[in-house]
Amino acid sequence: VADDGYRLWLKYDRVADASRLAQYRAAAQFVAASGGDAVLTTAAAELQRGLQGLLGQAVPRLAAPASTKRGILLAIDPSANVSGSSASRDGYQISAQGKNLVVKGRSGAGVLYGVFALLRQLQTGQSVANLSLTSSPRIQYRLLNHWDNPNGTVERGYAGSSIWKWNELPQRLDPRYTDYARANASIGINGVAINNVNASARYLTAEYLDKVKALAGVMRPYGIRVYLSVFWAAPKVIGGLKTADPLDPQVQQWWKAKTDEIYRAIPDFGGFLVKANSEGEPGPQDYGRNHADGANMLATALGTHDGIVMWRAFVYKAGSDDRFKQAYEEFKPLDGKFSPKVLVQVKNGPIDFQAREPFHPLFGAMPQTPLVLEVQITQEYLGMATHLVYLAPMFKECLDADTQTKGPGSTVARVVDGSLDQHRLSGIAGVANIGTDRNWTGHPMGQANWYAFGRLAWDYTLPSAAIAKEWTQMTLTREPKAVATIVELMDRSRDVYVRYTTPLGLHHIMGQNIHYGPEPWLAQAGRPDWTAVYYHKADSLGLGFNRTATGSNALALYSAGVQQQWGNPTTCPLNYLLWFHHVGWKQPLRTGRTLWNELVTRYYTGADSVTWMQQRWASVQPAVDPALHADVAARLAIQRREALWWRDACVLYFQTFSKQPIPAPFAPPT
Ligand code: GCU
């Protein structure tokens, strides 16, 4: 049977290695779990399901361990000894106890995460003899953000329609919802904001809340809470009020009543995600109020309910000299003004999910406010669902970046996990790449980005390659040489993409609106900061955006240590060079090449690396499902063609400014 990708990394195919199979069969003759906790029950059922597939035989569930057989015990133990963040109720511990294996969780969810960790051991062929594993998430709120609309479309979605079938809810629950919840729980995701940040007010109507309630009922046994993106002007649009001013008592009362109504239907509702006064969305500024006024009003409406407000900092306006600075300028002054239930959600970089951005200057700059890191799993600016780009290295580049705001080691990860500034709340959000395509993500390899997001949200210290390896083993093949080849290909793919699209710190030179393909010549759009020339600033002298003190001075938003390194073009990492400097075409760089020659070299070698990726992929053909292999190979062929498109469009366009020849060995034969 062709592998259609539906089962993701939860395939549970029978273990091929005979000695491993024998070991697993001996160790797992029963599953024992007592108590009626709903998530614990899910954990037991998932373990039985996994074992049945992997061992090729049914494994019974017992209320108590069998004395004569070896099996797996599941138990909730709030004082279980877990490594990592000891405050987390999601931690688990797996250990051998006598002849049995015991999976303890600090909550039902902890047991479920432990079960998935145990299944992962089996799926990747590890020994379970004397198994001892313990883990606890570093970040508390680990969310997917769906940009799904009521009409079934997905903003920046490339894998079909929305998986939520609003016309069928609440009566019919598509089985896919359960498989979605399983996949999320298997990687530790514990919350989903189900609708687009460009939100429809409709979700807050009684009609839709009934549907949301039904979805929450599917998610709950998997330890997943549901969140809603809210339309700021909902009190006007569906509440019949004249205003949405957060300081208006009637508006406050409306949100309070609405929130209570939600919690009556969904007692474990997670809270609100808000995009306000951004890209035309309404917000508190429409009434002369600020973001804190708006966020705090919603926090007050939440009252004693166990929910949070995630208020997005993705804001920019027409007419500024540098969009880079705007979120900082609006939000930094509000540090310390947010209620304890509010987290400010910040994109990884200052512009908008470009293939490579420096870390957002708000990280480290708002010590009194918990900040949620928002990354994009859907590949809006990274080749959508046709280019193979493994995103873990990009997520980690941001998490590992050192803000230096409290001395060396003040990484973005430590801002986000709350440890740098001792915050009680911590969160991370990934914009989902999921749709109704049979394989969920359009590009079969896009599944790895969903997977990697969850694994890093749980533990950002995991190496990208290690995550790629376990995903590959569970999803594609267990053949060691093929695994190594695929992991190498994945791990290099993001750098390859950057080289053939936006090398050396170029950014925002993609096709207008669609955000696909090159359009560096774009000079006319709705406003200057939607063009490309605003960002690359190519002229007869050179290329790049001067953000030093002699330019927009956006660099001044960073700590002194960062400014010192990035402010000097000779010490600024080449990957960020044109983010901060306007560099002369003939300026020699550290590589020994001039800027122009380095630029051309990167475009050409980047495009050639796609050929390398094609060759590597071809070499694993015998080890991978034929249909899936052919699918990825065909997408790589598109990627190769489009890498040439990017290369030629950009090199030829920039050449009209540099007036330099294309250097050997790339120059076309004359
Ligand atoms: C990007 C994207 C929009 C989205 C916005 C956001 O600009 O293109 O579609 O709405 O980000 O994050 O709010």
C-alpha cells in the first residue's frame, strides 16, 4: 500500500528487527492503569494502539499489574521526580521497577507525554532494558496558531483547506480532529488557537461557541486547551454596542459576560490571542488607548478563570523611516504596565518571518513582561509547500541568539522560558502548516517542521539534527545510511534556501502579496514598506539597509554588546550584514571576495545545492516508500527550477546597479 502520509510520525508499523521485537514483546505483555482520569485513559489507549502495531499483537489493559507477567504501568504521581522545570505538571519519568516499566506523570498529561516518549523509543529501535528517562517541558504554553477562517480558507496555508468543518460542527466530529490531537500531544503541544489572528467576530457568537465547545471536547482528553483569536470590534459587530473602547464600562461588561459564557461552555478554555491595530485590524488605539489598556481589559474579563491573553506585538505603520523599529517603539514603553495574565507575543524577527532575520529587539527589552515567541511553521516566505526547508535550524537560531541584556547567556530562549526574568508564565507559538491535504502539510517533509516545532517547544536544547533523525526514523525509513543522508539534507536545507533567495542579510524582496518567488525590483506598492527597494536599497554605490547611527539607527534597540558586534561591518556576521549595513559593491568581505562576488557566489552555489539535494534524495530511493519518494523528488525538481529563477532574477537585477561582471566560475560561457 502506498504511504499517503496521513499517519504522520505515528505509524506504529511492526518492528522489523527480530531481536528488538522479542525484547519489546517480553517487556510489554500488559498495560496497567488505574483511575478514571480522562487523559490517563487516553495514554493507556494510545499505548495499547502503539504496541499493537509495533509488536504485531494485542496487549491487554489491566486494572492492576499481573504478577506473573512483565508489563507497563501508568500512574499519575504529582511528586514524580522529573528533570528540567520542576514546576511543570507536564513532566514524566520512565523507569524499570522490578520486572515492569513504570511511566509516571505529574498529571494525566504527564503520563501521556511519557507514553509518547516510550513509544518513540520503540519506534526508533532503542533498547528498553533498564530504561530510565525523565523530562519536563521548559516552556509552559506550547501552542499552535491556526490562521483558519470561517469559510474554510487558511491564510498563508498551502496544504488544502482548514481542517475545521464549521458547517458540520457540532454534530459531526471529523475523525481527523482526534488524529490531529494525537499528533500534537505526541510532541507536547498543549494548546491550539483555532482561528486566524485576522479574526472574524463570528467565533464569539453562541452558534460558533457551540462548535468550539465540540472541538474542545475532542482536544481535552489529549491535554490540549482551545484558544480563540478575537476580533477587537466584536462588541460592536455582534454586541450591538456603539464602541469597542476598552475603557468604556459597557464594553468591559460585554467582554466579561462573553468570557463567562465561554467558560460555561468550555471550563478549560485557554484564553485569547489578539492582533490589534495591525494591518488594518481594529484595536484600542482607535479610541486613543494603548495595547496595555486593551490587553488588561481582556485580562480583567478573564477574572478568576484560568486563562491568559496573548497580545501580539506584530505592528507597523505607513510613514515610518524603518518598519524594523515600530513594534519596539510601541511596546517597550508599556513594559510593566500589563496585567499578570497577559503575555506579549513577539515574532522571531523584527520584519515578518523572513528566511533569516536577526532576533527581535523586544527580546530582552521587556523584562517585566512575559514574552511568547511566535515562529511560523507554514512556509509563507520559505517556498510554501514546494521547497524542502527544514525549519528547526531557523527556530534554534532565534532561541540560541544572545540578547546580552543581562550579560552573556541572556538568550532568547531564556527570555521566553521565563528563567531570565523569573516569570511565572512562559509560552511559544507556531503558525500551523496544517490543512486538509491527505498528508496534512502538502509537502511531505513539511511534517518535520510541525514535529520539530513541538519538540523544540518542549526542549529547545535538542539539536536540530537529532530531531530530524527521530522524525525520519519514525516517518520515512529506519535504514541507517538513508537516515543519515536525509538528516544531512534536511539540516542544510534552510541555509541552501537562504543562499538562493536572500543571501548576506537581504530581506523582503519576494513577490508582492503572494510572497512567493523573487521581485526585488518592486518599487510601487500600497506603501513604501511593502516594496522591495525599501529594504535592499541597492544603488550605484552598494547594497543593504544602513541601520547604524548614520542610518535608521535600529541597531540602537539592541544591547550594547550586540550593537558592538553588529554595528561594525567587519565583525557583523555575514548572514546579517545587509540587514544593518549599506555595503559597497567592491568592498572586500572576510571571505576574500568583494560584496558583489560573494553575493553572486551565494546565489549560484545555493541554486547548485538544490541539485545536490536532488542527488541525495535520489540515493535514498530504495529505502523510502515509492509514492512518497516520487512526490518529494518532483517537488525538488520544482525547487531546482525556482532556485534558478531566484538566482537569475536577483543577480541580473542587482547587476544593473553594481555594473560588475558575473565572476568565474559562474559566468556563462561567451
Ligand atoms: C504576515 C502575513 C499576513 C498575516 C500577518 C500576521 O504579514 O503575510 O497574512 O496576517 O503576517 O502575522 O498578522
